[in-house]
Amino acid sequence: MKIFFEIRKQKYLEALDKHDRSKAVDILVKDLKVFATFNEKLFKEITQLLTLENFRENEQLSKYGNTKSARAIMLVELKKLIEANPLFRDKLQFPNLKNSRLRTLINQK
């Protein structure tokens, strides 16, 4: 569940970063609202980001860089979550990617 949340949160933050409020609201309602039942406080905090001119004004997101760096950080975190999941232990082998290939994947939108 955390994996899906992190991906959807990144999508939401990218919409906010582009100042596309209508897309951000759409993502909030369609993709993130389902997580409100698990953590209502977090959902309210995410919703409040809509009121900010720049979501980086939020203390927890002040170090959010650009989209590329944020995606790279998210990928590292997702890999840790997947590796920590007991269902996947000893069943997954992540491919070794050349730096240029990884950069290509990260840059894709």
C-alpha cells in the first residue's frame, strides 16, 4: 500500500509543481482519497498543499528539488520498500542498469 501511495503522491506533487491545480485536485480525489481511511491526518496535510503558492513552503517538502531528483529519490525508497517486503524476499533480483539507461528511464515522463 505504501508503494502505491508514494507513486501517487509523487504524481500529485508533480502536478502542483507545474501549477496544474485542476490535475492535482483530480489526482487527490481519484488516486489519493482512498488512503484517507488509513491516515486521515496525512490526507489532510496533502490536501492543504493546494492552498500554498509553492508546496515547498511546507516544512517537510522544503528540500523537494526538481522532478528528476524527486523521482530518483522515490525510486530508491520504493526499492527499499520492495526489498523489505517479506513476500518478495529472495524472489526478486533487481537488474543492473547502466547509469545512462537509468537516467533515460528517470527522464521519461
